[in-house]
Amino acid sequence: FGKNITCWSMQAFFESLEVPKDSENCQLAQSFNYICGCQGPGYAGASTQAKKNALVWVPRVTAMLSVMGSLFVLIDVLRERSRRSKPFFQLMAQMSFFDIIGSVAYAFTSLPIPSNFYFPGAHGNKASCTSQGFFIQVGTVACFTNVSLAVYYFLMIKKGWSQTRLKKVILWLLICPVIVGMTFAFAGIPFMGNLVLWCNNSAPWWPDIPVAIAIFVATFIMGSVFWDVYKKDQASKRWRQRGDSGSGNSISTKVFWQSVWYLMSFYATWPPYLALQYFWASGKAYDTYYFILFAGALVPLQGVWNWFVYARNRQLQGLRTAMSSYISSRLLTGTSFRSANRSSTNRSSTNRSSNNQSDQP
């Protein structure tokens, strides 16, 4: 409010005026009531110090977890040359790399917010706020890479493309998300400002349109893949009833369910925060504390969900390999045992035959 302006003087100022409840001055006073420790819709509806601290630390913790999850996936992909050359792992590496950038920016939460907002933990200025918002926007490349991942599954499952053919288009699947994400990151620099939890593009409506389009496109593509797998599954059941082998579909079905898990991690991250952004753009939901906390905790978490799905697939693959090796070893052991028994039986029969011949006159 300025130097030497105390809370009681502000209160006296507003009490001396006839201020309608729906006037801009009343809303202004309510939006800054957290500075005086008053209850109300000021700091995202946080009416206690514990709630204010939660708005700072819950997203910070989830962002750090996301960094660790994405780092695990990135290291696991990069350490083996065979993975680095495959389109799927290249997409996962890019998604993890940009998620790390965005999650690190999210992890600062209120720290880069200019200190004159008096938010808990806010010690920044205009430059730090702009920097945080820019790198959060750069992190949305991970969101757009989800669309490329959906296209990858579409081409592999529905169109039946081989890995060799996919390698011819993987460059476009990698470049397009980067171009879109970086374009909006640079375009948003003049509009970076305080968005309660952190600094981000504060312009109304348009900054979130690319994310909304990405969610729609990924959903449409995976819906098409789902319908294709469903039809193939129904055809496979008819083949099995006729005594034909329908095992050729099993691989595409397994890959399809892998794609569903990755799409679910996409949904668990972006839609709640996107809804919050549109509520804010319409002038609503500024005091919906639990919704703000919920959306703010989820939006940095894509690295965690990706790690969970990635590790789950690795564990299932390892389990299948171990079971296959165990069954093969048991079959080999059983075959060797039966061969040894047959050899022993043959030797015994030969010995008895020789003895019988020697006993004859």
C-alpha cells in the first residue's frame, strides 16, 4: 500500500466510505485482506497460516517429485544406445527433459513473485516473475509431446507402421511440440504476472488454448485407436470361435493399454489446472481454496505419472522375461531328465538281454 501505511489506517479508510458489496473498491479491499491476517477470499481463500503455507509447499513438493520421476526416465533412456534409437523412447526422453524444466520452475512456487504482493515466501521482482513464467511455459512442451505420443500409437497400432517407417517421421513428432511450446513461451513474456501460486502468463483466455487443443486432439486420436482395437478384438473373438489363431492381435492390444496408461497420466495432470485457469479468466474461483490447491498440486506431477507408467511397463516386461526363462529352464530340465531315464532304461534292457543270452546253452 506504500510506506507508513498501516493496516488499521486502510481499515479506517474503507470504513469511512459507503462502499457497495459488489463495487471494485470492496473487491480490492477483500483481495488484499490476507496482508492484515483477515479471513476472506484474499490469498486464494486461505484463511489460516497453515493453509497459506500449504499453497506454497504442496505444489513445491509435487514439483520436486516430478523432477525426480522425469530424471529417472531420462537417465534410463539415455544410458542405453538401443533405447536412444527407438522413436518411443525418444519421445519419452523429450517429454521428461521439458517436464524437468517446467517442474523446476513450478518448484519455486511463490518465491519469484514480486514482494510487493505480500504473498507468503514472495521475495522476487518483475524479472524473476517473468523468468519463472517463461520456463513454466517452456515446460508445456511436455504437454504437447503427449500429442506426438498419441500420434505415435495411432500410426503403430491402427496403421500398423513398423519401427523403420516410424523413424522417418519421428523428427516431426519431436520438433512440432517444441515449436508450439517455445512460440507461446516467447509470446507470453510481456504478459507474465502473479497467478497466486506462481508467476505465469496472466493474459486472459488465449494462453491456455494450446493446452486445451492438445487435450482434445490427444483424446480424439486415442479414441480412434480405441475403436480400432475394439473392432480387432471382436474379430479376434470370432476367429477363435472358428478355431483360427487370433494371437496376432495380442501385441497391438498390449501396446494399446500401454498408451491408455500414458494418456491417463496426461489427464491427471492438465485438465484440473486448465479448468482453474479458465475460471480465473472469467473472474471466478479466486477464493476456492481446495480447488486451487488440488489443481496446483497436480499440474507439476506429469513426471511422476510418466515414471509410474514407465516403471510399470519395465517391471511387467522383466516379470514376463523371468517367467519365460523359468518355464524354459524347467522344460529343458524335464527334457534332460526324461532323456536320461530313457538312456538308463535302454542300458538296463541291453544288459538283461546279454545275461539271458549267456545263460542259454
